Amino acid sequence: MPKPEKVTNPDKKVTDPVVIKYMEEHGIDHEYCEFYQDYAMPQIVDGRKEKGKSPYVKFYRDLQSNKRFLVSSARPMVDAEGVKLVAGWADQGNHFIAKNNLFQATVKENKVDLVIRNDQPDGRKAKDKLSFEPQLFLDEVEQFCGAPALLPVDPTNSNYKENVLEWDYVICKRRLRLIEGGFLGSWVFAQNPGGVVRMKYNQAGDFQLKLGQFKISADEEQIPLSVFDKLELEELYPFTVSDSGTFYPDADTETISVDGYVGLVADPTLIWANFHGATTANLIAGYSDGTSGGVSLATDGDLEDKYKTLHRVIYLFDTSALDDTAIVTAATLSIYGTEKSQAIGDVIPGINVYSVTPTSNTDVVAGDFVYTRYGTTEFSSDIIYAGWVTEDSFWNDFALNASGIAAIDVDGVSKFALREATHDAPNAEPTWATLGHFRCYGYFSEQGAGYKPKLVVTYTIPYQVTSTDGLVVGDAPISYEVYRLTSTDGLTMGDTPTGHQFYTRTATDGLTMGDTSAYIFWRSLIMTLKKRLLSLTLKIRSVSLSLPKRSL
């Protein structure tokens, strides 16, 4: 068989740096691999979703082997009709409209109108509407803004152009950012506004925005002055307060993806036993609409043996597009690192991947903090604090072991969690230290193109064996017949050869593939070569090998 040529078609070349790195680490030359299936919506065939297609997944294959690669991330890239999503605003003169996305959006002055395009997994329906017109108050005095400006480049991710609208309220800026399947609002404070800030959205319609940690009602958020003062003291500006809407191309909860973190901030601080297994709802929150977050653990600043902060991270990937017979041989979870911090004390030796059973497949919520939702079996090797990458290559790769590979679901969503590996996962209290803390953060899918967490899976599809002889699994027939014609016989097209070789062998002969039979019987044969007859013709009278219980 001739060696395949390098892939030169620019539409089929492997260009994703995460995939190239993964292939190199597995001894695969990416120049002989091709991108063969883009993001797509699967069709329904006989009541089941078509395999090999997903709005969250791209596929590659190695031309030198039977290996294939699935790359999944938590953002849909096509709509329900399979058309590519375009994250951006179109200027219509006196208003703006969203380009092709999973929702329709119109912005005129300060008013926003949203319409859902297709049924959603959380119960929202196609054509459901939401209108809102936010107001901003400083110490209960309303603040005003001018007309929205369309920013040429996304301040959060320069890979996007003209996808952010911005209003200037003087004390802060209001932004509406579009990404694939996401409508992300934010209030960005560059400095301390010097008072209590309240946002009122004035929502009306069939559904509501998801508000963040400062929510005081379904329609309002409020940030006390003490929060702004603390941010100023710790030099943590700019500070962002978020609201959002997330949309999916399919209502099926078993073929979607999401990521985020769930965090406990204990006030007052708690002893380890109560801290680690906390269930107090008002101390816990889930975040699935932020651009970054990660694993975190912190002690109290003054009270000995008391703990304040614990974060666990959840990643859900659609892997339902894998073939039913796929044999997964390797997989890596890759996270783009953003920041890390560690103080004195034995607080964080490492981070690892574990199983998780979240409350739902569409969001990360407070209930996902419950300790019993997480497994304790390590799915990879620890990445210690010093090894968490936040510059240069940026990507932190967790190569999954056999347990992690076994957690990949070929018919649904593969679910993973990042946790602190030495204290949180085994429930082992660390050595307490004043202000002891650590955090290792990475980007979530809301950061968008170039930064999304990815699950790369290597798999093979077994070659299928078929039979027209009526054989079934377990049969052990005993003979086969071979016709051998070679060019050394002087044969040409149209010649009539008069002989063939006939081998008879049974399963008890001990023969294996490649052995040459010592018994040859000649029989007469009249056979006319056809114009396209190959030099070797194999006629199976019956197969001499027993079929295994599972097709190879």
C-alpha cells in the first residue's frame, strides 16, 4: 500500500495549536492528518441522532493509521439548521441587530429585544421573547448614558471583531458582548464609584437574564460600597458585574456542553468538617457565565483552623458524536491558564481531574458544590502549583488515564471536574496558616475562540467483517479456495488460464495468517480474464478463521 502524501489542502490541514501539540505528544505527524468533519447538526435517523456530527465537535483523522480524533469544546458553532454562527453586531443606522446566532437581538438606544430561535433544553421555546431596558443608580441617584458605540475589537478577546456594544455611564461602562450561543452583558468599573450601585433591568417577557453574585431579585443587582472599597484596597480594578443569556441549537440535554465553577465563601469562616461539606445555599454560588475561574482554597485571615474559600470546576463536553463502536485509546483535557497565586502554608500541592454528577447539563448551580457529587478517583496526574502554566504555551494538559478514558460517554455528555488533589478530593485538612491560600485559574468557553477548554479524544473504529455465506459469530468453517494469476505466467488480457491452486486447511492445523500450505492440489479450470480483472482474485468458499465475539 503506497504511503499517503502530506495534507496540502489548506481547508483540510490541521491548524489548531492544541490539536497539533496533542498529536506530537502521541507520536503522530500532524502533516499527515486531515480535518474532515466540521461542526454540524446531526440528522435524526430511525429515532436516533446521526453519529459523526455535533455543533460542539470537529473531527480529524491520521492518514497513516486507523486513528481518528474528536475535539470537543463547550460552545455551539452552528445553528439548528447547521449554518455557521457569526458572533457580531450589524449596524442598521438607528439600531443594531445580531448577526446569525441562536437568538435574534435588536438594540435601539438603551432597549434590548431578544427572541429565541429554537426550543431550549431548559424549557424555553422557539419564539419566546425578552425585552429589557437597564437603569443604573449610584446611592439611588439614576446615572445616564449616551448612544451605544460598536467597538471595532472585542476588549475581552481580540479574535472577535464588532461583537461588543458599549454605553458610557461615567462611573462605569455597560457592554453587550456576543459570542457563539451567548449574550453576555457586563458593567465594568475602572475605579471605586464611591457609593452603593444598583442595577435595575426592567425585564418583560417569557424568560429572564441570568444575574450574577450581587443579585437581590430576579430583576436587580446591588453592590455595597464595602465591596468597592475592598477592591480598591487590594488593587483589583477593573471590576466587572455580569448578566447573561445562554442558548443552544438543540433541546436535547444529552448533547450539550457547559463549563463553570461552584464556590463557597464562608462568612463567618468554618472549621474544616463544616467547610468541606458545606451545603448552606447563601454561602455557595455557581458560575457558568464568566470568562475565567478555577480551583481555589483559602484559610481565615486570623482565626486558627478556620477556612473561608473553596472552588471546584466543572466541564461538560458533548461526545455523543463518537461512533457506537469507537475504541477510545487516549484523551486529554486542556485548560488555558490565566493566573495563579499562592501564599504560605501547605494549601495546594496539586490539581487533578475527577468525575462529577452535576445537577443539570445546562448550568453550574449552588447544588453542584455538594461533596458527594464528586468522585475521588484521579483521572490524570496532578499538576502542581509550580506547574500550572499562565504564560508562554498557556495550555495546561491533563492526559487522562484508564479511569478517565472510561468516563468518556460515546452516547452523551462526558463530565469532568477539576479539584484540589491533596486536601479537597480526599477530604484531608491541610496545615492551617494565616491567610494561607492558593488559586489556579483558567479560561472558560465564554472567553471564546482561541481560549476555550478542549477535550481531545483519540479513537479507532474497528474494521467491519461481513459474510454472504450465512456464517454467524462462533462458526469455524474449514476451507477456502484461492485463484492465483501472476504476470510471470505470460498472461495478457483475454488469455484463458487452465490451472489454479486449491488449499484445504482446518482450524486444528495450527496455521496462522501468513503461513504457506504444504498441500497443493491442481484442478482444471476454464476462466476468461475480463478487461478489469485484478492479478489476484480471492473466492471464499468458507472462512477458515472463527469470528470473534466483537467485530475487529
